Amino acid sequence: MNRHEAMSHEQARELIPWLVNGSLDAVEHDLVDQHARNCVICRRELAELQSLQESISQASDPMAIPAPDMRRINARIDALIDKQNRGQELMAKLREIMGSPWRVAFAMQTVLVLVFGAAFIWPQNEEPGFTTLTAPSDLPDGQYIRVVFDPNLDTAELSGLLEDLGLAVVDGPSERGVTTLHITTTVSVADRDAIVSGLLNIEGVLFAQPIPGGSER
């Protein structure tokens, strides 16, 4: 990777621990550092690891350094490696399953049969009993996003995340687990979409999409 080549969010996030311990070469160091300056998620993770490293290095008694601190850094590195390996294994299995064109044709035929079957079975005289996650509701003017969070997401971590992204909860979570967020500052449509993309890259965010109909300033 050269100095002028862009680095993806996932690549930068995987290299953050190595940036902290000084193991990256000059090109990788500059690319990760530049990405962290423009990415709220990576910037906060970088700050946490740097703070952890400073606490360890400033300890007066080497024996007083708690072992779990270093294990936490190693665990993060191992988790990132395992995540990457699982993704590669999943893609390999998908290629193995869908490798044959006959299997692809059979899968498409099965889907079509189910769709047409449902069209005949489904009652035609009933009003729909559901709404989509992005259906507009009675909200004041502004930019809004509907999000589904992992129920196990820590409340304090969630509050810090929303504060960093300039978001505020205005409704929810609903019975379906949908939370409505308001973008507290005036942003363009492009900036709003960037916030949505940032949310989707966070572990613990299961769904995120802007609500149509909000004012676009």
C-alpha cells in the first residue's frame, strides 16, 4: 500500500493496535493516522488504547501493572483476526454452495415459486398490519434516523456514541426495538448519509436508515 492509496475503515481499525505499539511502517502509520482524524469511531478507539498505554508506561512500579490490561489489547487483536478469518471462511462456503450454475438456477426457481404461492394464499381484503422501519411519522422538521441496537449494547457506551455523532433519542425503542434518533445539528444529505454509514460500521448497530420526508438543509 502506497502513501497515496486510500485505506478502508476495516483496514484502519485492524491496524490501530499496531499503530499504538509502534509496529507499523511509515506509510501504514500515516494512512491509519489520517483515517483516524476523519473517523469518529476509530479516533475514539485510538484514544482509548493510547490512554491505556500511557497509564502502563507511567506506572512507577513495574510489578504494579495489572496483567489484564495487556491481555485486553491482545484479546482485541485476536478478536479482529478471528473476525477476518470467519469472514473468509463464510465467503468460501458461499462460493462452494453457489459455485454450480445449476444450484443458482434451482435457488432462483424456488424463490419464484414461494413468491407466487404467497400471492395466491395471502388474504387480499385485509389492511396491512405493519409498517416499514423507514415509514415517515409525525416528527418536527429536521433530519432523523431509525436504528435498531443490539439489546446487549452497554448503555454508557451507547450514550457516548450518540453524543460523539451529534444524535439524540426522540422516540423508542418500540416493541420491535426501533429507536428514532434526531441529528441535533444542521447537516446536508451527504453528511446525514455519512452518519448512517458510520452507524452501520459499529458493532452493536443492527440496522440504520434515514427517515424519508425530513427537511434537507
